[in-house]
Amino acid sequence: MPEPTYRPLTGADRDELARFLGEHRWPFHVRERVGPAEAAEMVAAWDLDGGDSRAWWLELNGQVVGLLRVEDLDTWGDPSWDLRIAEGHRGAGIGTAAVRWLAGEVFGGWPGVGRIEAQTRRDNLAMRAVLRRCGYVKEAHYRRAWPDQHGAVHDGIGYALLRQDWERGTTTPVDWNGD
Ligand SMILES: CC(C)(COP(=O)(O)OP(=O)(O)OC[C@H]1O[C@@H](n2cnc3c(N)ncnc32)[C@H](O)[C@@H]1OP(=O)(O)O)[C@@H](O)C(=O)NCCC(=O)NCCS
């Protein structure tokens, strides 16, 4: 399985970031195609100089093959992330490696974080396979909550990884019948 390296993004990466977002198709994001104006707008809104979010380029042999961004690291809510592997590099194990790596980074660096959340579209089977493989448990099913650029509305699925499961290698099920 390929093990990417992780290079932190800084404010100096904004142009490269806008290029990366515009260069690939993102079929399971709200915007499948990101035009230059939209990319610039998205990138301007990202805090790339610390704060309570972090972002990394994923690189293989010096080539950028993906982007990983986590936010809400210090706020009251739980951190959540977005992962985008470049077209041509999907399905090769990079996503799995990155999701595993992120758990170590977040739980290791932020002792107050007890859980990491992730949301994806119901039909994003690759993302869901990665989440399950990395110990995330489905906690929510949002019916007709995820619009796409073509006018359709999809279900969304909410997952989380608990620190205790990550530390012990366990899987705590959701108590669906709990009061
Ligand atoms: C989703 C994504 C992050 C996953 O990363 P990846 O590097 O492609 O994932 P991996 O190669 O580690 O694993 C994907 C797994 O899903 C499986 N998979 C892929 N497409 C599938 C499909 N249509 N049906 C079922 N399983 C599928 C693969 O077979 C693989 O499992 P395996 O290793 O057991 O064969 C990546 O494909 C991506 O960036 N997609 C576009 C952006 C995106 O959707 N991001 C997520 C936003 S929430």
C-alpha cells in the first residue's frame, strides 16, 4: 500500500490549492467541478495559517496526489475532515493511509479531542469502505440532505472514530435502543 508523505499547507499555497481543486472532478462533493472563481472563493475562506484547522498535501515521490483538511480542532464541536485524492490516484490505498494517519495526528496532537467525525454521501462507496476499514462507525443517516450540482439530492451518512477505540483497537457500537 502506498504511504504518502504529508506536507502542511500554508497561506503561500493558495494558488496551488485553487489549481488542484479546479483540476479534478469531485463527484461526491456538492460542487463536482470547481471553477476558478469558486476555487478562489473556497481557498480564501480557509485559514491556512494555524487557527483550529490544518491542511496537508499528500505526496508520493514528490508529486501532489491529494489534499487533506481537518477543521474544528479547538472549538466546542468535534473535528471533522475532508479528503480529496487526485484523479488517477484513487483506489490505490492512499485514502486509507491518509485517514489512518490523520487519527494519529489529531488524537496525538490534541489531547482534548475524544472523537473525530466524518460525513459522506451514501453512494460514496469508496469513502465508506475507507471509513469502516479505519475504525469509523456509522452514527447518523441524513435523508435527502446532500444536494449535488445536477439538481439531485442524496442521503448523507455520519461517522465517527472514538479515541478509546483508536487507542484500544476496539469498535464501540452505537446504542440505537438507548434512552
Ligand atoms: C473517497 C476517496 C477519498 C477514497 O480514497 P482512495 O485512495 O480512493 O481509497 P482506497 O484506495 O484507500 O480505498 C478505496 C476502497 O473502496 C473500494 N471502492 C472503490 N470504489 C468502490 C465502489 N464503487 N464500490 C465499492 N467499493 C469501492 C475500493 O475497492 C477500496 O477498497 P479495497 O482496497 O478493499 O479494494 C477518494 O477516492 C477520493 O478522493 N474521491 C473523490 C473525493 C471524495 O469523494 N472525497 C470524500 C469526500 S467525503
